[in-house]
Amino acid sequence: KQEVTQIPAALSVPEGENLVLNCSFTDSAIYNLQWFRQDPGKGLTSLLLIQSSQREQTSGRLNASLDKSSGRSTLYIAASQPGDSATYLCAVGTGNQFYFGTGTSLTVIP
Amino acid sequence: GAVVSQHPSWVICKSGTSVKIECRSLDFQATTMFWYRQFPKQSLMLMATSNEGSKATYEQGVEKDKFLINHASLTLSTLTVTSAHPEDSSFYICSAKDRTISGANVLTFGAGSRLTVL
């Protein structure tokens, strides 16, 4: 069974810093990997989707990379803002299922 | 873009009553919908996979008789928590797969429903 781990569990940074969130998975046979944002008490907002054949995807200040062979993905956030404060979840797509990591709770301090 | 609507967004009920949560794909047809449960400060746990016109497939440890799932049409799946108890209090989120997008396995998530059982 696929296991997804996210490190760190929590991260606090001053505004303007660049930061990296990590996601690792145990089975490299994946279809895709998706990064989500979740605000407290809210649902999930999709940020970036990387297909298994891709190495990275970019959207604005966000860049996600995928290294299937090593079972790793990173989410890079440039010039962080207080509005980026949320929990970030990675999800690995295998077949018809998604396996979620435990999330990284990000706080950007003004 | 694809939108999934979940209703109600929050509900409070008395112990022993049943609660129904709806998940609708608004601008696409979804042959498959997924129901997740999220405990405080934890990640999402897949409860069941709902396929239009057939019985849902439940994950190990999820009680079928407790969590009834009906996927009556290509745009609607419902989750009914029967005889709810306080331990059923949780955040329930659905997601839907667009049937027109093959191979991409892209899911769109609803905003979630917070259930509190008194």
C-alpha cells in the first residue's frame, strides 16, 4: 500500500522568505502527484498537478517537482506572503485512488 | 473549471439520527466519486469509492451499514451517516473524477461537510 509522508509537519517563516515543502512516497508506480492547499475548516484547493511523465509544474510563485525514482516531490513557494498560511497536502495518484500525506502546516509571519 | 458542490457545509444533529450529505458535480459528469473523512489535524482517509449505477466499494474498516453511499446519477453521490454517534463527528469531503478526462486521474474536491453529533 502506498504511504505518503510530509516533512516538516509544521513550518513558520517570516514574510518574504522562500521555502520548500517535502513529500515522499513509498511506491514509485504512480500516475500523478497533486499538491493541495487547505484552509482551516475548509475543503481542498488544487494547486499543482504533476503527471508521472513530468518533472515539474509551475504556477505563479509555486513550483512543484517530481522525482519518481526516489519517491519524492517538493513544493517550492517563492516570496512567501501571510496569505500563504494554510495546510499543504500532497496526494499521490495510483490507479483510481489518491493517497494523501499528513500535511505541512505553514504559517507566514508578517 | 470543474466544480464540485457539497451540501450541507455543516450540520449538527442529535445522537441516533441520520444525516445525509450530498456531493454534486456541477459542470461535468462523474462516473466515480470518492468520500473521505478527516479527523482534526490529520490527513484525509478514503472511506469509499462510489461508482454510478453500482454499489460503492468501501475501504477496510469502514462500516457499510453505518455509511450508506448512493451514486444515483452521473452528477450526484450521497453519503448517509446512519444512527450517528458523537464519534462520527468529523469533516467529510467528497471528490469527483471527470469522465471525459481519461488517464489523467484528476480529481475535483468539494468544500467539505462538518458533522457534529451531540
